[in-house]
Amino acid sequence: APAPAPAPAPARSYVIQAAGVIGTIALALFAVSENLEFTDLI
């Protein structure tokens, strides 16, 4: 059986998680723009 859900984390961890997600998305968009050579339009 799956383990019970952990207790809610403090707000700081959500900020860290959000920063990680935003960073990942930014890196992905940068990689796509590099691959498609759209950097001249940014």
C-alpha cells in the first residue's frame, strides 16, 4: 500500500519548488529558442 501523504510543508519549500519549476521552464524555452534560432527575435 502507498505511504500516507506527508504533512504540509512550510511555505518556503513551495517557493523553492516554484523557483525550480520556473528555472526548468526557462531553461527549456532557452534550449528551444537556441535550437530553432529564434534568439534574434528575443
